[in-house]
Amino acid sequence: MEAHTDAEAAELRNGAASHGHKRTEEGHEIGGEVKRPREGKDNKDGGGDHLEYMDEDDEDWGEEINVLDAYCEEWEHIHGKKGGSFEDETEIPAMLHTVGPMLPSSAWPRDMLQIFSVKVMEIMGSLSWPLHVYGHVAVRDVLDHKRNYLFRRERENCQTLNSPQDSSLRLTGPSRAVVLINPVIFEVDLKVKSNGTPFESEDKILSYNCFCYSNVSHIADNGFARREFTSSKDPQISRPASPLASKDPQISTPFVLLDSLDKKVAVADDGLVTLDRRVVSVDEKEERKGFLTFHVHATEGGDGGASVVKKVNFRTRLASRSQSFFELGFCKLSVTVAWSMIS
């Protein structure tokens, strides 16, 4: 199940709240419960054509061809005949089954892959800090085999990574939940913008690679997986991830939806706050008491502004929406969560 979250802020009044104030609230549901049909003859394993992709460490790839180039050729051979392009982005919406009243027989709980961060661990060769990074990191799953972007920036809008302590990419995806049925393919194509030249041909490769991730080695405990790989230019990229098919106490790392980096949060004229990331996978099983906890840590603008910390728990649902409100002292925040199964 995936939860699609929007935050809407509206100015309430001037004033201040006490520092470090904490409060836990319960979100309420919007709309009635959605009915679920009995299990039919549904192909829960995704179906369709799929490939058995080799890991980038497999010697059978050979050294004469890059792994990402080889994967692209195989993808075009298998999926290109259906009229698609390797560059195509997934078109499956995050809120595919939010609106009821009936869920289709193909909508069932599935193992999901939750990507928390992508970080440059080490650079080698002629690269040096800071790095002005652009390009993309994307994943592909069995639902449509299309790109689901985690990070995507053009050369004119690169992200600056200042040091090994400040080397996490600012992720904006995925645009929908990543299904962990067959192995998930990670595609990495990142470059470093050269200083003092307008020509992209002068830029350097940070990472140009792909690899697959399977839940087989982690299916027993649903714990964290950490994967490090080396690009053609030898920097190391770390991608911590975790399948959230169950509510495991070990998986307590917060999933950051928005970090203003101590700057003023941009609020649209209609009060809407645009989140960096908007899709979270959660557990829907009642016996495991699945829920989504939404945290807010806000500080009033200006020197010495009041700091407020609050949270609210949303009980997981099969579909529909849930809503809650935060009184932050200096503003009022409305949070809406849209629930959807995936099929």
C-alpha cells in the first residue's frame, strides 16, 4: 500500500509557541470505507514478459561492454517491440485506487521497496569536492519496466555536494510505489559539471551503471539493505533501502518528505506546500497494527522564533483519504493522506 501525502499551510495568527512543545494527535478518515472483493484468479506476480538480469558483479557480463549499456540493449530487445522507449517514464499514478467504492481484484498488498537515501560515499581519480551533480537515478519494476525517477536534474540545475559529510542526493521520487516482486533494476547516470566551461563534453562521469535488487536475501526479516557499487570512474555510491512489507520495529528511520534546510518554506497562494517526496509504502495488515506517523518540526521565521514538534498517527486504509490538523501556534497546518493499493 502506498500513501500519497500533501501538506497545506495557512497563516492563522501571529504569536509564538513554547519551545520543544510536543503533541500526538490522531488523524481522522475522510469518506466511508472501501469494499474489497473476494480473491479471484489474479496474477499477483505482475505477469507479462520479464528478464532475469544479472548483477553487475557477474563475470559473464564481460569487461568489453558497460552494464547499463548492455541492460539498455536487452530492454529494447524485449520491451521495445511493444512500442515503448528505454527513456519512457512510468505513467502509473500513485493514487490509482484511492477513489472507491470497490477495489479491483488485481489490487492486493505486495512487497514494496522503500528507498531512503542515495549518497556518494567516495570519489577517486580526478574528481574533487565540491561536486556539481546532474543526471538521474531511477528504478524499474515488473509493473511496466519503465523509469521511476528518484533523482533527476538538468545541467543548468545541478546539485552541489560539498563534502563526504554533505553528499546525499536530494531525492524527489519515486512517483509511485516500487513493487518488489521480480528484482528491481536501479539505473544510475550521473555527471559532474566542470567549472569554467559551458560545454557538457568537458564534464566528468560520476557514475554510469545499473544493478538489480532482490528481496530474496532479506525476505525473512525485512531489514535494511545497503548496496555500494563502483562506477567506471571509481566513485562509490551507497543506496540504503528497505522493503516495508511488514511493520518491523527495526525499520524506524524517518522518511523525509520535506526539508527546508533552515530556509523559509515556500507556500503557494492557495496555501499548498509542495513536498520533495510524496509516496510512502506502509503496512495495511490489521494484526500488525499498521499505521503512518507524520512528524512536523517547524520554527517560526526570524531570530529566536518558536520551535514546535508534533506528530499524528494515521491508521492505514485500503483506499480513500485521511486528514488531520496541526495548531503550531504561529500557523495552522492541514495534512491529507491519500491511500491506494497498487495493481
